[in-house]
Amino acid sequence: MLDKITHQLDPAWQAHFEHEFAQDYMLKLQAFLNAEEQNGQLIYPPNDQWFNAFRYTPFNQIKVVIVGQDPYHGEGQAHGLSFSVPDGIKIPPSLRNIYKELNRDLGMKIPASGNLEAWAKQGVLLLNASLTVRAGEANSHSKQGWLTFTNAAIQHINEHKTGVVFLAWGRFAHDVCSVVDTTKHCVIKTSHPSPLGASKTGKDFSAFLGSGCFSQANDYLQQQGKAPIDWGL
């Protein structure tokens, strides 16, 4: 199942995936996912969307990485991009706050859709730490190997690219991005945009609401001689 997916990716991702898919942890993860499907477990997103983050954002085009934790576990919500939902699906609370900060920071109109594909196609890797979840069971696949896989993807970006912005929203994302070399890249740490976290501050991070993280990201990209992201949707 997973092997077929590599052929849908650009060559730079393909080589990395083929190496990871050969590792023991990934073989165990594949066996687990096969067993889930054989046992009739409903898994989100559908398996042809598990790797959408990598499919929409070729390796050589990555400018920004936004780390999420788990796919949405409600019907029709998850489609392989962190924080994003397909057109026609109610916008989740965290994404509402993301839009609120976009409006405050850059004056962007609040979108009617929660679909972030337009960001992905501009070089924003919308990467969840786990790429699958059981329907209705948050974090149900998080200890099966996905975190090892996504950490390896982040390390691959860290080592083989320069001038990437990592938007680390919340403690989990802070930990995932702790491997990033800040002499080569920019890590912008804020609280999580969820209603419970969006206004929290900490010793080494600002509140998400009021952070200006989108304008900060674009300023850094332009300093690197790269085109800024058009965050409008």
C-alpha cells in the first residue's frame, strides 16, 4: 500500500520515502495499518490522501513548514494537510483562530472555506506528526511509528535545505522542531491556535493571537531572497 504512494511524489521526496519505508519501524506501521483495515476500522483520511502534504508541496519548493499533531477524526474533515479541511466542511476552532490572526496580522479577509491547499501549492508543507487516525479516536495511531517518520522528514528538510520557516504552534510542535538548525532556518514559536491555547504565553514563545507569525515568516523569506507566501485564500 505505502510503496505505491512513493511513485506519486517528486523525485526528491521519493528517494527519502524509499529509504524510510525500508526501515523496521515503517514495516511495522504498514502491518498495523493493514490490520486496522482488515478489522474494519474506519481510518481518516482515506488512504489515497495520507501523503497529500508531500504530494502538494514538492521538496524543492518548501518555504514554510506548519506542524500539526493528529489528523481530524470527524467524518469528512481530514484530507492529509495539517489544520486544513475540505471545501464545504465546517471550519474547526483552531483554524478559525488562524484566520483571526491572519486578519489581524495582514488584514486578510476571513475565508469561507477551511481548505488550505492554496498554501500547500505555494510551498507551505502542512505536515501532521501522525498521518492517520481511527474515526472518532484522537491520537489512536500516534504511537505506531508515524512520529518517527515525520521527524525523519523534518530532519531531511533541516539537513538538505536552507532558509525554511518552521511555524511551531504549541508545545508539541516546539518539541518536533527542536532539531531544526536555527543558523540555517527560522523557527517561530507561539502557543497553539486552539481556543484553550491561543492567548497563552511562555518563557520562550508568544501567544498565537497577536504573534504576527505570518508577517514574520514573509519578512524572513524576503530576507532570504524568496518570494513571500500569499496567505490569502
